[in-house]
Amino acid sequence: MFPSRLEQNQLKASIAASYNKLYSQFSANELQEVGNYKLLKVVGEGSYGKVYLASHRLTHQKVVLKMGSKSDPNVVREVFYHRQFDYIYITKLYEVIVTENYVWMALEYCPGRELYEYLLFKKHIPLVECAKLFSQILGGVYYAHSMKCVHRDLKLENILLDKKGQAKLTDFGFTRECATKGTLETVCGTTVYMAPELIERKPYEGYKTDIWSLGIILYTLIHGTMPFDEDDEMKTKLKIVNENPGYNRDLIDADGEDLVSKLLQKDPQQRPSLPQVLQHPFLQPYGISILEKTEKVMKRQRHGSKNFHSKLERKLLKRLKQTGFDTQAIKHSVNKKKCDTLSGFWYLLLEKEKRSEILRHPRRSRSVLSVKKVFDSSAPSRKSTDNPKKDDNVGKTTTLRRIMSLKSDTASIRPPPNLANSKETKKADPLDGVSSQTSSGRSIKRPNFFHKMTSFFKSKKQAENAANEEPVSPRSDSLDKRKRNAISFESRKNSPKRSPTRSGNKDVSEKSGLKCQKPTMIASNGNTNLKAEEPRLKKFKSNTSSEMSRQTSLGNYDSELENKPAAISDQSMYDESRNDNSKVGPISILSQQSEISNDTYNSEYSTDGNASNSKPNSSMSSHNNRNTSSVVLSPNMDSIDNSSLQSRVNGRGSMSIISSASSASEKSSRTDSFYEISTASSPKTMDLRAMSTYANADTTVPRAAVGSQWLAKRGRSPVGRRGRLPKRNISRKLLNKSSTAAQSVIQEESSFDDDEDNAGIPVVHATASDLERPSGMKENTALDAPALPVFSVLSQDNPLMDRRPALFDMTRSLSGSSGRWSHNFLEDRNSEGALQPGEIHDEHSILGIADDEDNS
Ligand SMILES: Nc1ncnc2c1ncn2[C@@H]1O[C@H](COP(=O)(O)OP(=O)(O)OP(=O)(O)O)[C@@H](O)[C@H]1O
């Protein structure tokens, strides 16, 4: 029967509504999904855009999605190196999604955030905790070095804390391999972390400059201030080259000072090797154990230990196979480190399974029966944790009360919320677990006997607290002292009356906008005084690009920028567009939209992660602001009101322009991480490769060529999340035309290809002795560059103004089912000298490590 008119109208309305809904989904500006990941919230902001917390749609595992521009060579570099690292102290890169304009990296989520923020929160880190965290950092660096990779931008901001509070190395944007070059020339990093030889523009050994940066990190962790940090960048550099740092004896002990001074030797050859550092007394007992662990992992990987060998992996694989998955394809992706959809899925599923295993078989230490065991085992662990040097002393008095008393030293220092609430933290250290439960007041869902016991002793201990105070050790004493200082400082902070000094600080702090004045606590006779000259801890983002003068070792960094008004205006335009983006409304989570998006992502393009379109919702923005605020949380936070924080955030655009335009000014000294391109080389064409000289090709990833798009892109980079220019250089020196002949090669790694050609390719690994390069060894010229695949420089309309590596013209998602780079980039171009599809082939993976393994 023909529907009535009313029914017809209803049907029409329903169709129209569906149609409109579909249309609005298509035209939605807000980015909600990328590949298989649903964006949840913004957790940070990198050089090229926001960093999102996301959930993997198939496994519901949390990851971080970091956006990078395809046209940024550092992004290529980052992915290239990062995906080869598989170690517990390095953030895991699960998947890489390449869209039309962007590269998205799905990374292991580290809820503890940056070590920098943690340090700001704690003001300075107690020595024992320093030893532990620093050993973990060393573990990550040692692993990377053993694969002949140097990080070159080691700093507190590039170390994250995972859910267990473990340090993890991240941000491999400046990384390069040293297998083909003994000494490097390209100056990159962050000024305050730079070794003297870098400042002096000497050829340098990458390993040794990393060790210097580690020294800066250790010093800063202990003191809460940086050893060489002046408002004037030139002064900072002079200090780095000529002066030794001063030590605060209240904060550092003799071992610590010894280690820091060794790491900060001006002569790179005098700096110790990483195994030597890890064996240093200051780091014990953590150092040795991490050294052994790292070497074990390296050995296993070197010998090609295979994935899918553990019981859990085999079980999981079997289940997948039964479900109809192509397990061969999964294996292939994982073994080849493709970082595509399949390997991302596998890693995340495996993690989920591991977690379920742990839940199914909880640790005995958490059961009622193991209370005694926990407490017994806690004694030596505490002994080694809190005061390794007083082991004997502690060993004699391993009573429960003693343990709790020791515990109180660290319990007074609040960890970041997500660390405090971390179950894993408790697992890792039962005593810490007790502390976090009780001090954070976190309600435990099912209090068991262990928890009851804990609370009982805790309350008893509190009652007897003052009376039971025991002198423990110099180190613990100093912890106590600092704890008292911290408390005293807290009470001062809360006091409505502020000393003139502090209000003075507030002014400085508010005016400067960028620096966090950090009062130093000088404990004398139990009293806390504020120093008139207060050191500070600033955040040094890799956020500006400065061209180091090649004429003078301490020359003007910024002269180049003055000649680049276009780049600066591009920058401001970009800033404006970013501001606009932040005004967009909330993202709604649309189930239907998700389905549609998924289809899209499974097609050739995963998704379009267009930053200009990826408009975060207001909640995201506000979260981001919160984020930013947390960055400027200083010890002096009582003196920084919200408005000043906000003004800093808002003032970033102009600040970034000023700082990029100014020369060695005060501002530029604060925004001083850069990647110098003058010694870098442009991408190589096949033709050029044959005829060119490769002078100064310090890297093997693509570099800016004459008037390259990269320059323009960098110029339009968003303002860094801390109100400064993006981390890496904005001003890349324009190379003259001939300099395009100075080439770099993209070392295409085997896993981007599907074939098995590279099976059995030798893997280069460094031994500890390899890492000690003879001082006289010079950097190879680029002629020594390995015979690796080369991508041509394909000019577009204007060959001078648009030279960029063809790699960036790819239009196929890396995470696509085939995982092949598209050959589209070879088309529609002035293809003189262009690389033909057949020429993209597997080459020796210099860094190829064998197979994945279970680091946990
Ligand atoms: N794996 C992660 N887990 C949690 N947060 C992360 C992770 N990676 C990055 N973030 C957050 O995102 C912020 C920016 O990330 P990151 O520093 O790696 O980006 P970037 O592009 O290198 O930025 P910049 O160049 O400004 O340092 C970090 O400060 C951190 O807060």
C-alpha cells in the first residue's frame, strides 16, 4: 500500500536528517580519529602540533599520538631512528601513520610526563632517587649508543616518566648514527646542555657530547638549577667553555660531585664511557643492575632473538590465527619494524595481554600471606634505596619501624598524581606503594590485610613521629633537612604575608614571562632563608633555530634570521591560524562518524591529520592551557597568578617572533635549541649523487636545500608550547645553489620494504670499546656515506624554491596494508634524475636490530 502523505513526509525528514548528519561528519573540522586511534585529549604540544592522548580502537590501549610535519626532516629522522629502538628506557613507537600532510607517531603513553615538570614540582630530586632515575636515563642512552646512535638533544624535557615512574628517553629528532662517521660537525641541541666542543664549533664525537648533556641533567636533577645558565646566551656559552659548575654541598655528596665533574669534563676524551658511569659509586645499586640489564638486552637483540617466542606471544598468535587473522602478515610487520597498522595492533594487543596476565596472576607480595615476606624483603631494598652508603647501618636495624621511618623521608615528597596513583609503582616498590596509598589518601577498593597492617603502622608511626626520629645518614639527613625546608617553604607560600624578596621575585617572574625564579633554600641551623640571588630552572625547549656563525666560535646566531622577513611573517601567519584553531568548539564523539572514518583510514590515506583543520575542542584547549600552566609551575608558584600564566601563554606568538629575530639577545638565550643547517646537506638526487661533493654532510637524513620548502615550513611553525619558537630551527641557512650538491642520503631502512632482500644483513652494533673513539678520528666526508638508497630532489615549478626530497611527496599511508611507500612521488614532477621505483630498494640497515623482545 502506498504510504500516506504524512508517512511520506516523515520518511523524507528522516532521510534528510541522515543525509545532513553524514554531510556534517564529512565536513567536520574537528579531528577525532587518526588511523585506528580515537583522540581523547591533548596532553602536550610539540613543534608541529598537539600531542594527543588516544585510544586504540581495537585494543582500547592508551597511546600518545604525536603529530609531525612531513616536510620536517627531523620528523623523518625521528621516525627512522625511534622505531628501531626497543628498550624499556626508551618510549616505544608502536605505529606511524602517514597522511597527506602529516606524520603521526603512536607512542607509548607516559603519564608521568616530563622529568622537567617533575623536577619543578619537587624543586630538586633526592640523591637516591637521582641515582635511580639517572641510571635509567643512562640505560636508554647506552642502548642507543650501542646501536651507534647519538641522541644529541638530551635534556630534561626529552625524558618522560612512565606509569611506573621510570625514566624514558624520547624525541629522537636530532638523532643520527655514528656508524659511518666518527666525528660530527653539525651543531644541534639546546645551548645550556651543549658541550664546550659544540659551542666552540669543533668537530665532535656524538657519544661524548651526549655524556656532557647527561652531566648537565644530573647536576640539574640534584640542584634544581642548571650549572650554566645566564640570561645572555653569550655568557652562558662562555661559562660552558671556561668555567666549572659550582656545587651546593647541602644537596650533593662527594660521590655525586665526583660523577658530575667527570661527566662535565671540558675535554671530551676525559669524559667517562657509559659503562664506567653506570658503575660509578654514586649510582649504586641501580647503575650496575641497569648496566647488566642493558647489556643483556643488547646481546639478545644482537643475536637476533626472535619475536613470537614467549609463551604469551605464541598463545596470542594462535588465538589470532584461529580468529582468522593473517598472522604471517603480523609477524612480518613486527619483525621488519614496519610500525604499520599490523605491528601497532600486535604490540598493543600484546601489552593488553600482559596486563591481563598480571591481573590474573597478581603478585604474591600483594597477598595476605606474603606480608611478612614483603616486609622482610623491604629491609634490604630500603637499605639500598634510601641510603646505599649506609647499608650496614640500616641492615642492623631492620625493624618495621625503622623501615617506616626511612620511608617517611621519601613519603614527604609528593610524586605527581599519576605516579602516586600508579599501581605499578606499588608493585615496583612495596614501600612506595604503602606511601602512595596513605599519603595520597587514595581509597583502596578492597583493603586487605596488608593494607590494614600498613595503615596501622603508619598511624602508629605518625603518633610517635617526633620521638622516633633517628639520625640515619648524611644522605638521609640531608633529605630530612630538605624536607623541613620544603615544609617551611610551603608554609611561607601559604602565608598571606610575603617577604619583600618574594614579592620582588614575583615581579621579575611576571615580567620575564619565561623564566621561573627558583628560590634556593639555604638551611642554616634549621632555619630556611631565601637567597637574594635566586637561581632558577627554566624550560629549554628545542624551539628556536639559530644559525651559528661559522666565523666565530661564539658568534651571532641570528644574523640569518634578519634576512628572512618572509619566514617571520610566515611564522606570524601560522600563529594566527593556530590561534583561530583554538577557538573551535568541542569535539563530539560520533560513533557513526567513527565508522566512516575507519573506512577512510583503511584506504590509502589513513586520515587527514591536517593541523589547520584539526581544531581541538574547548576542553582540549583548556586542558592544554592547564598543561601549559603546569609547565610554568615553579617553586615560586604562589607568586605567579593565573593571569600571568595566561599572559605568558598568550604572549607566545610575539615572543617567538622576537626571539627568532633577535640575535644573541637575552630572549634568544632562552629559546636556544636549534639545528644548524649550514653544515647540513640537501637531499641528493641520483645525478647529484654521482657528481657531487659531499662536503659537510653530517647527517644521513634529508636537509634543506636552496629555498627549500622546509625553510618556509619551519618559518610557519607553530609557536612552541612554552611560548617560544618551535624546538628546532626556524631559520635554516639558505644554501647557495651550489650547496645543493652537498648532499645527504636518506638511509631507507629495510622495513619499509616488503621483500625479504635484507634478510641476513649484517647488523652493526657497538661494543663499549667501540663507543670510545680515538680522539684524532675525523669525521668522514659524505663521500664516505654508505651506499644507501637515495631520494631525488625533485623540483616543482620553481626548482630553486621548491627543492625537497621526494620522500615528502609520498601520498600513501605508511600504515596501509602493504606498508610500501607509494611511488606516486615519482610522478608529476620534473623527474630529471629522479629515482625510479625500482631503485627504491632495501639497503643495509645500518642500525637494524634484530627482533623485538619483551623488555618488560
Ligand atoms: N609518550 C608521551 N607520553 C606522554 N606525554 C607525551 C609523550 N610524548 C610527548 N608528550 C607530551 O607532549 C609534549 C610535547 O612532546 P615532544 O616534546 O615530544 O614534542 P616535540 O615536537 O618534540 O616538541 P618540542 O619540539 O617542543 O619539544 C611533551 O612535553 C609531553 O608533555
